[in-house]
Amino acid sequence: MRTLILSLIITLFIVNNIKAQKAGEQITYLSTQGIYQVRYWSTIDSTFHTVTLFPGNKLDLNVKAKVHSGDKDNYIYKYSITNNKNSLRELYTFSIQLESHALNVQSPNKEWEGNYIRWINAVRWVQIHSKSDTLGTLPGKKVRGTFSFVSKDIPGLVYAKASSYWGLGNTIDDGPSGEIRSEVDSLLEANKNINIKTIGAIKLPDTISPTALLDSLNSYLSFSCDTTWIDNKGICQSLQAKLKNVQKQLGKGKTKVVITSLQAFINEVEAQKGKHLTSEGYGLLYYNGEYLLKKLRE
């Protein structure tokens, strides 16, 4: 009986001691480095360990997109990226979400590898080599070259995703467990990557109507005016007036007048290319206007 009581006392002491030690577990964010330090209790050697949690979204990027028509009715999409100085982490992966198949995926240089991944509907690039000790494009640096692919589908609004290396650093055991592991997993999921609105290939129905195409063109113009893709209010008003006239004439069934009005819109977009329209605004409005014009002439 005395042995049993003594055994229970020792067991309770050990359990209470572990609980006390686990109370010292914590996650600390190092704001100047953009990483987390996770202090957890290890049952392997009954002591505390500290491991680094690397979030993927501590980035501030400048992504410039361009599109131009190629041969065989294809469109060539190109992206140049700068990892701005106020980024806290290196750029490690970059992807474009697509609704259509991508061909001829090209990487900016030999340090990057890119592929179209059907099951996630994206073109994804990963930096696999580096001339420096850090894998990824450092803050304040521009990626040498451009990311590109070819698609038969016209430009639309899509999301680009970018991240630095993310995950939990190496540990001598399985890492944190219990409640703190749940916190770690939640942090990783919430800080996986950043999303950037840009242009990319979107798939349109074969039977889409001119009215639906015009609605899309109007929404793209509104988006461009609400962002910096068109930087002049007067140009926005002029383009909006032209599309309003296109819509009015389309409702009356005056196809020839619609074509003339739409051509005037396209001409103004072309004239403002590189002036008051960024490459994104131009690509979005010009090629969608041109596609609508083609449908009207069929």
C-alpha cells in the first residue's frame, strides 16, 4: 500500500511538472525579420526547444504584367517582379491562377523552374538555385528576366500568388504538439502567401454573347479606373462615354454603328498606351475590345 501511494505521488509530481513546463511554451513574432520563434516542450529529452516558423507572406512585391498577341491566335503573357526594399523575406515562389491551359512556360533565368500544373489550374515557378546563401530573391532586388507563358485565351483579371519559403524549421523530434501545434498550423495556413490582382488568361464560353462581352469590358474599364492602371480621370470619362454609346447602339441593334463606336474606343486605348494606361490596363482593354469587335463582325 505504501508503495502504491508513493508511486501515485511520484506520478502526480511528474504530470504536474510537465504541465508547468508546458506553460512556458510560447510563439514570438520577430517583426524586423518577419519570422516566428516557437518555444515548445519536447518529450524526447524533457526540455524546451526553440524552432523557427517561416511565414510565406511577409513580402511587398511590384509585379508588372504585359500581354501581346502572337502567332496562331495565341497571347503571350509576361511578368516582371521586384521584391521591394520593405519586404521582410525573400521571394521563393510565384504563380498565376488560370482558367485555361498554358503553353511554352518560360522561366526568367536558370535559377527558376516553371510548369503548368493542371490540378491547381496555375502556372507556378520556384527558385531552385541561387548564387547567394539564401534561396530566393532578396528584398530590394529585381528578378533577372521575365516569367512568361502562352495561351489561346484572352486577358482577364486573375490572381498571382507569391511566397517566400514557409514552414517549420528542423527539429530533433516531431516538433510542437498539443495546443501550441494547433497555433503553429493555424499560423502557417494564414501566412502561406500573398495575392496580387493582375492580368492573365481566362477561358470564355464559345457561345458568349456580345452583350456579355461588353459587360466584361465595362467591368474591366471600371477596375482600371479605380486602380492606377488608368491614371487620368479625363481619359476614364472619355472611354466610359464611348462604351456607353456602344451599349446604347447595341441595344438598338445597329451593328455597324456599334462597330464604329467600338473602334473609336480601341483607337483611344491604343493612343494612350504607355501614357495614361499601364501595360495591364492596355492589355485588358485593348484585347477584350478587339475580341468583341471580332465577334460583332462574324
